[in-house]
Amino acid sequence: MNTPRRVGPPLGGLLSMLLAPAAWAQAGGGAMGGVKATVRDAFGTPIIGAQVFLVGSPMRGETDDHGQFSVAKTAAGAVTLQVRRIGFRPDTSIVSVPPGKYVPVEIVLNRFALELLPVVVQGRKQLTGQLAGFYARRARGVGHFFTREDLEKQNQANMVDVLRMTPGVRVVGQGMSNRGVRFRDARCPPLTWLDGFPLYAGEYDLDAVDPRTFAGVEVYNGSASVPIEFQGNQIVGNSSCGTIVLWTRQGELRVKQRKNGEPSAAAQIAQLVEQNSVFTASQVDVPARIEEGNPVHPMYPDSLFDRGIPGKVLTEFVVNASGEVMMDTFSIVMTSHEAFSDAVRRAIRLQRYTPAQRNGKVVQQVVQQPFEFVPDSTAIRKR
């Protein structure tokens, strides 16, 4: 067990996670105070989901997305905090709480060596699937493109409202149920494609779809600019009046919203490890590892890629006995930007692992998988 260290009040920070009021401290009487703390690693990166315990109290808490927590209404004097996070050496700190004040505290957890090599995302070089073509055509600069981030930023409820500001586009019809778009002087509707398939049964109702359900939109307002793969023919339709190509967000899982009082993924994993239902890498004979030659590469976030901004993410989740990622246990341990976290979260469900073994049996293991995002020369630099 670590020797407790006495912590003074160096750097502080805004707190957004609150431990329940300490009734155990109030019973002792006397002046009250509190602790506002941030938990970081040795490089100063906030640690998310660290479990915080007050020695001599039933109260416990967890660091938030900024690595912060607070302890409210504790008796003035010496307070002992224990902070734990799987993959880090635990810390026991004695904090001197002055009467009537909150003391800011910085707690540093030292990381154990990572057992898994990081998955390196090198710009868009390893991008596969339907969006590989989308970004390749976008890089050529012909047509108008809306990325996932563009659509989320506009936050429009109808596709017509997204397209109306595109050069050469005019909106025709009246009312929300009778609108369409035309390109330049064309009287006919543009040919619309959905996930690589033409929608040629009359004019497609663009107001019937939510733009926020799409990963990308391509707009070509004249036949000369339409890529050959979307030019159509006598069977699928004519692209002479322009073309709109829609790419959906296929098979994505929504982030589960936890109910009040429901433990976080990090807390659940810590409990499962204590119950020996899930093992850490140090507790197994053969640790879980990514299936050879089959790493999943998340999509590099557009805004960060275009600016050439690198990043790192450390994730935590349980790999079951079948080698699947249990997404209910997925959480972010550390990240340099929330957009990198979102990209990893969307991709990791597809990753397959060779499961861990213990005493000759396949077992469930908690895995902490690092990711590194490295921009490449194809990025469109923006300032």
C-alpha cells in the first residue's frame, strides 16, 4: 500500500462532479470545508473515471470528463483521499481542509506500462468503406461536400435547408411537404443516390430525411461535374439536371444515457474485477490482443484533420470470451480532444480481439486500448 502523502493547495480548477454531502463528517460537528481536486497522469492529461474514496466514510465518487471531483461539507482538518484507476498506481493523499473553505488539489496517478501497442490512425490513408470514395472525391475539389461535422454544425431538420445555401441551388415549391431543389436553370429534379444506389422512382423527397443521420453529402450542380460512377444511364435516370449523393451513418450505436444513480462503465468494470468476473492483463496467462492484421481505424475528425492536429485517446472496455467488445463497458480513460473520443467510440464496436486465457480457459478481460491520430499531407490546412 502506498504511503499517504500530504497534499497542499497548488493548482485548482472548476469542478463539475460532486460527491454527496458527507453526513458522517457533519455528525462530528465543528467548522466545515471541502476539497476541489483534479486527477492527472504524469504528463498532465486529465484521467476520467478514477474512483475516489474518503477513508473512514461510506462516500465515494468518480472523476468527470475533465478529471475533476469535489468533496462537499467535510469537517475541517486532515482528510484522507484514496484514488484508484485500473492501469494506474493508486494514490493515497492526506489533504488539510481549512475551516469554511475549499482547498484545490492536484493528484497525479502514475501509469503502469501499456500491454497493447496503440492503433495508429495516419490521416485518411487507411480509410475504407463507402466514405473512402467520399473523401477522395472531396480532395479533388469538384462539387460541394457536406461532412458529418458540417451537418451537425448546421443542425437543420431538413435536407432542403442544408442545400439551399449551395451555389447554383434554388428551392422550388411551397410548404414543407412540397419543396424540392433545382440546379441553375434546370427544370427537372437532380438524380439522387443513397449509399451508392440511385433513387430513380420520381423526385426524391429531400425534406423527408434528417440531415443529422448522414455521414456525408455530395452535390454536383451540372452534368459535367458529376463523377462517372454517379452519371446514371437510361435505366437509373439522367444526371443532366445535377446529382445529389447521400451517405448514411450505417450501423451506429447511440451512447447509452445512464439513469441517476446508475454506476458508470468505469465503476462497473472496477466492481467486476473485484468480483473476479473480469480479469486485468496482469491476472491472465495470455492477455487479449487485437486479431492479427485486422485493426480498426477510426475516422479522423474532419475539423482536426484539416488543421493537422494530432491526438491521443486511451479507451477501456471488456473483451468477452468470444473476442467481442462489450460496448456497455466502454469508456474513455484519457483523451486530447472529445472529437477523437467520438471517432474511436464509433469504430471500436467493429474491432475483434483474440480473447484472454487464464488457467487454460478463455476468460473476459478488461482492455485499455490506446489510439494515436497522426495527420498526413493530404489534409486541407485551415487556419
